[in-house]
Amino acid sequence: MPKEFDLIAQYFTRPAPEKMVGVGDDCAIFSLRSGHDLATSTDLLLEGRHFFSDVDPYLLGRKALAVNLSDLAAAGASARACLLSLALPSVDEAWLAGFSRGFLEMADAHHCPLIGGDTTRSLDHITIGVTVMGEVPRGKALLRSDAQEGDDIWVTGYLGAADLALRYLSGSLALDSERLQASRAALENPAPPVSFATHLPGMAHAAIDISDGLAQDLGHILKASQCGAELLLADLPMHDALRGLPANLQNEAMLAGGDVFQLCFTAASTQRDALQALAEQHDIVVHRIGRIVNGSGLRVVDQNGQPLFLAHQGFDHFA
């Protein structure tokens, strides 16, 4: 049976990048570029709560880092490094090989080297903790509190697929194998628009990543910025896997479905052409879905201008 430090050395230790101190010392050490602020975020993924026990460990490794990179993207920050902590009930070397391969591939793709962390034995189930550190030009970080009346509201990517896949895999919706195949990657292998987001400071005003549902997460911007919003249902970018399903299911998946890990951001209408051009440069899609208005709260209207009622607005761990 491999020992703790043998596991770390075999699956997670790499030479630290130049001017960094990484795995092997009590602290990882690195410096920021001059004129930049530190941006950092951390997330926990719990087996049975955030991922199914039979998920491909390679995809889980990718997602474990992706959900944190999504937070950096919401701040407009560039990744610099990450930390990984694992609590495992037993040593499964095939699982570790797949997980570490996926995690480190994602780290390499986004120039976010793994420079430290921890491993321990859990009593039951797997717990994954990831902390990311990035940098953003001083005073230029995108915040939830900077939306302005008259701003356009934008989202990257498409909505609803991850929620649909989760419903199929959890058994809350009768299985449709073709739709599951079309939506599953959105749940298990999210691709936040990290590079695109680093160019948003100076173009966008406020931003958040969509992790718990568009309506709920946009609501955080509205509360922090003390404003309201109006969304047009017809302008929401529905994922193709949802087409042909009942309208109430489509609407709930797009507006309240979590695990999207795309961006919702606001920007002045004068930035429309520039944002479209930036999206094309980074090979992503962006959609303008509404506007920031005076007042408070979120109003979603259908094609007839009638308000849409949402039974719930997103995911809450303690609801």
C-alpha cells in the first residue's frame, strides 16, 4: 500500500515553475507581477453531493479545477497557481491516475501550476478541495457591485444542459439516452471562458460565474449593485439538448439550473461590438439577454411582455 508522500510524489508532484516554490516545502511561494492584485477562490466538491460516485475520475479532475478557474474568470483574473487537498477513504491507484491526469491537464491548459496541498484519509466518501490564485491589474477586478443602470446583461455559452443531465443521472427525470448524451459533457466537463474573461476588465462593469443558477447568481449582482434587471426569455441561449422539451422544464433549466460555469456580466451598450469581436477572437459565444434597470429584483418577461414566475431561482446547499 503506497504511503501518503509516495502518492503525492507519484501523482501530483511536478517541478515548480521558475521563481516559485512548490510541492515539498511547508508553504508554496510566488510573487505577483508589479501593478497587480491577488485574486483567490476556493471550492469543495463532495462525493454524493457535487459528483456521482461512478463519474469518470479524469473528468472529475478537470472539473475540480475548472469550477475554481470559473471564479477567477468572474473577477477578470489570470490564473497563477493552485492548491489541491484530497480526503480519500482508501487508495485507488486507477482512480488517482485518472483524476490527476485530468486535473493536471486542466492546470497546464490554463497556466495554473499545482504548487501544494494536502492529502488525508476520510471515514467515508471523497472530498476534494481546490484553491486557485490569480492576478488582475490593480484596481481593475470585476466585482458584483459595479453594475450600472442601462447596462446590457450578457452570458457566455449556453444554458440548461448541465441541469438536464443532472436530472437524468439523478433519476428525477425519465431517462432519454440521446438527450443525456447531448447534455452530459456540460455537467461533467465544463469549459469556463477563462482567456476571454481576462480581457473584460475595462470593458465590463460587473460579473459573476453561473454556478447555482442564472436567476440566483444574477440576483447577487443586483443586490450588491442596488439595482434591478429585466431579462427577455426569448433571448436566453438555450442549449440544443433542451429543444422539444416542455416549456416549463426549459425555463427552469435555463434560469435556475446550476453547474453552468459560464459568465454573466454587465457592460455599457457602447461595448457591444467590441464584446462580440472579443468573443470571436476567443472562439466562444456571447448573448445579450437583458438590461440593468432602476429599482430592485429580477423580472423575466416572455415574448408577449408578460412576467414569468419562477418556483425557485437556483441551488442552495442548505435549502
